[in-house]
Amino acid sequence: MKNSNLPACAVLLAGGRGTRFWPRSRMRTPKQLLNIVGGDTMLAATVRRLEPLLELKNFWAVTNVEQASAVRREMRGVPAAHILSEPLGRNTAAAIGLAAIHLAHEYGDALMAVLPSDSYIADARRYRKLVRAALELARARGTMVVFGIPPTRPETGYGYVERGDPLARPRGIRAFAVKRFTEKPQQRLAKRYVASRRYLWNGGTFFWRVSTFLDALEQFLPATHAALCGLSQFIGTAQYASQLKRVYARLQNISVDYAVLEPATRVQAETRVAVIPANIGWSDIGSWAAVYELLAQRPGANVSSGSMYAIDATGNYFWSPRKFVAAIGVRDLVLVETDDAVLVCSRGRSQDVGKVVKQLEEMRRKELL
């Protein structure tokens, strides 16, 4: 991809808060800026995974003002101007649109890989092979590509992609037409999806030409498209920062899935949506329980970031890298210790950690956020 006439660019979405990883995750140090699994931060691991394919000068990130400096540090070698800061959160349609107008300004047109910055990928070699295939498929005008993750359970917290007829085999990789997208189904329906083998999880990884995306944005989200096109005239000028604040407040707060991809599968249009099944050992690592599941070497093992001793204790996750942990008679716990807070919960309730953050917000405990 490095020698292609049409440059291939990676756009990393790096602005989320990751509230379910409190107390480690805070406003300035969200999940993607933490070493949740391994020594590297999730963001640095994402860059390293893609470096064999893409030049650092063609990496971009969309983040927020509070995290921009830390994102720049984690993306050494990437031009500082490629770290785009949103003045406020407006969901993924706006974030990707902001990146698209900057890529159009710099390259005219380009291949655009839109990627989460906080996902875990076990099989990096297979992942890169699929990225190459997706970028090749997305080279055709009007083609939008999504990675579909083969489901391992009837998960109700993910969106699903229903695959249709076979489309092509870029680089020998199977691609299918997308029949429809479904957001976060109920448990009974999720079980049917998994049993049918026609449905894949939507992993939030997308590929298209910049021109393809902007054309689709104009068709399906015309007000946002018009506002961003107006902003593009100020890129590189002294007025850009003030115009960005003015324009961003008017953008629709909606995900790219709802705004662009779903309607593209429902109407007769120039745009076609394809899915590539991606069996790459993917996890969005959405909770402390998910971290435990990735790191536990056997069922019931205790996982600890530092030294520990256990007596009749099984299935626990401890993050306390500077203190010795002694665990006696406890089962399936999560304990996470920072300088100013300690989280203790059952592994089965780790999805509820975000509720603690909401309570701290209501209590105005900014020092803990």
C-alpha cells in the first residue's frame, strides 16, 4: 500500500472516555491511552500493528482537546497537524467527516481506513492481510467496506451485520454484500443471529475513498456535509480554530452507522456496502471482565498486575502494580487500585463501573474524573 498512487491513510478514532475502566481511565487518560493489555498503550499498539502497511506520515487521529497532547506523544513520527481535536463530542459521523475534509485538503482523494484506537487484535498478520484486501476493494468508487467479526456468543452490546451474496475476492479474501445492519438486539434475537451464521459483529472498522464517504455524507447527512465543506475552506488559516468551534456545535450528533452505512443498504444508490469476515482474534475489551478473559491462562486462574499470594481464591483480577496483594477465600472479583481510588466489584458486574462515573459526575467529584 505504501507505493500506491492513491495514498492509503489510517484514521484512528481516539476521543472516547472509556468510563468502564475507571479508576484507571480518566478524562485525560482514557482507555486508548492506557496499557490495558501488554506494555504498550492501546493507541500505540494500534499504530504499531499498522506500520508495516502504512507510512507514519499517512496516519491521522481524531481526539479531543483534553487528550490531544497525550495522543501526539503516543503517535511519535506522525505529523502534529494530523492529530485533529474536536472542540466537543459529536459522535463518529462528525469525527470521520472532520478527518475526511482534512484528507481531501491534503491529498485531493485517498483511501481511508477508519479504525478504533482501543481494540485488541490477537492475529496481527491476518489483520494486515485483511486490511490490504479491504483497501483494494474500497479503491472502487462508491464502495464502502466494513470488517465483520464472527460472533462467539449472542452478545447484545454490539451491532450486527447481515451478509448477503458474495461480491468479490480481493487478494483472495472473501467479501459479501451487506444486507442490513442491526443495532444491539435483544438476547433472543441475538441467539438467532448467531445460530444462522449469516450475521457478524460490527467491529467499527471501515474502509472507503475519501470522495466516496463525502458523497455518501452529502446524500444522507446533507447539513453536516455542508457545514464541514464550509469549514474546509479555513484549514491551514488563522481562522480555522474559531470556525471549527462555530461549525462543530451545529453538527448532528449521530454515529456513522446510523447516518451513512444503514441508509446506504436501504436505498438504491451509487454506494454499495461490503463486509469482509475478519477472524482475527478481535476484542473491544469493553470491561475489566473482558481484560480478565484475555489474560487468564486457564479457567479460574487469578490475574494480577503485580505480586500476589492466593489462598482458596479463584477467578480474580487485580490491578495493583506497586502493592503486594493477598487474596483469601474470594472468587471472581475485580480490584483496581490507583493513587486516589480503589474499585472492588464482582467480575459479572464490571459493566456497571460506568454508573460509578455518572454518580461522581453528579457529585461533582472532578478530582476523581
